[in-house]
Amino acid sequence: MCISRSFCCCRAKLYKSVGRYDDAIRDLTCSIDELPSGSTYRERAELYKKTNRIDLYKKDIAAAERI
């Protein structure tokens, strides 16, 4: 559970910077659950791509385009 959307997005960036991709994905997912945005979907998609989860990458890219 996120403390706030902005907190989760900031913490996700920190996790990403130190290679903690699964933690970053978790925080971005929380942010998306609270308030979906194209940029957050794209950011999470990038992490899915880095972790070779191409199916989820494609799903998030499609979701970002719909918003």
C-alpha cells in the first residue's frame, strides 16, 4: 500500500537507480492503482522490459496509449 502516489513514484525512481526493479515495479503499480497515467504506465513498461517481461511491457505500452 502506498503512502501517497507521489511518494511511490519518487521511491520507484530511487529503487530503479539502484537496480531494485521489482521494488520499483511494485511502487509504480501502487501508483497506477491509485491514479492511472500514461507516463507511469510507460515507466513501469520500461522496467518490465529491463526484466525481460515482454508480455507485461506490451500490455503497459498499450495502456499508456489508451490514456
